Amino acid sequence: MIYYFTPYSFSKKLFDAWDEYMDLVRNSDDWVCMMDGDTLFLLSDFGHQMQSYIDKYPDTGLFTCYASRTSRPQLKWPGADMTNPSLIYHRIKAEMIYLAHHGKVVDLLDLNALGYLMLLRKSTWLLVREQVKEWTADKNILGVDTRISKAIRKAGMKTYLMKGMYLLHYYRMKDGENDKSILM
């Protein structure tokens, strides 16, 4: 089973929100997809797509995917126009990427996944939870995703980019990526 959550914290403590949502998942073998509130799947079979990656790479610590907009060039599809506001443009891009690369992964090695989409097993969360809690004690929203990625790698697990998945990530499109008002 895959659970889908958009963690939100009124106190701006993202770790606490993650932890509360993870507590809702009873089976430690189930997978959890945490996503930012400004993301959108563009293909209706997103669950089947993710399940196929889980089936093919079951020992993965963390999966992420390409995004239409991101601060990390390695997580943006090469040649994708991050400034294009057209949903149709991004839907076509998602279809093309799926058809050409579904089932393929890229090992992120030392690159951290970002919070727009993080797919992990609950047992992985339980394995890294205390480390992430310690590392994020002084964090609010920013940096929690980085700490989760680092803790998973420290535990000896792989972080993979699902090369055939692409989602829309609004990521401050209107006001620019330096706008931090959403974090206040």
C-alpha cells in the first residue's frame, strides 16, 4: 500500500507534521509518499507508476522524481522550461518522460531529495526518525527534507530518482524562487 500525504504544520515544525502522518500508517512495510502542497501529478496512473518502481527496487530507502521547477538542476528534466505556466506543456512533458524512461532510476549518490515528493517505507522512517528529529530540532520548514535524505544515506540505503516520473511543482513561480514569504 502507498499512502499519500501533504504534511502541514500550523506551528511551522515540519518534522512534527511528518511524524504525525507517519503515525497514521500502521504497517511498517507500507510506503508513504510525502508531497509539498504546491505539487500536482500530471498523469492519472501515478500510483501504478510508483508501485512499479517499488516492485523493481524494493530495498530503496527513498524515491523522488523530476519536477517542473526546482532549485536543484539535477532534479529538473533537462531542457524543461521552468517558466512555462501551461499545464498542457507540462502534461505533454510528463507523458514523453514516462514513455521514454519509465522504470529507470538515477542513483542520487550524495544529492539530497527535495520535499516536493519523497517516497519511503514506514520502516525506513522508523529507522531514521531519531536521527532526523535530532538534526531538525532547530529547524522549522527548510532543511527537513535534506536531513531525511542524509539520514537515509547514513543508514546505508539508496536514494533514487524515478527517471520516468515528472510532476508539476509550482515552486514560487509567480514571485520568483528567492521569495520566502510562504515560509513566514
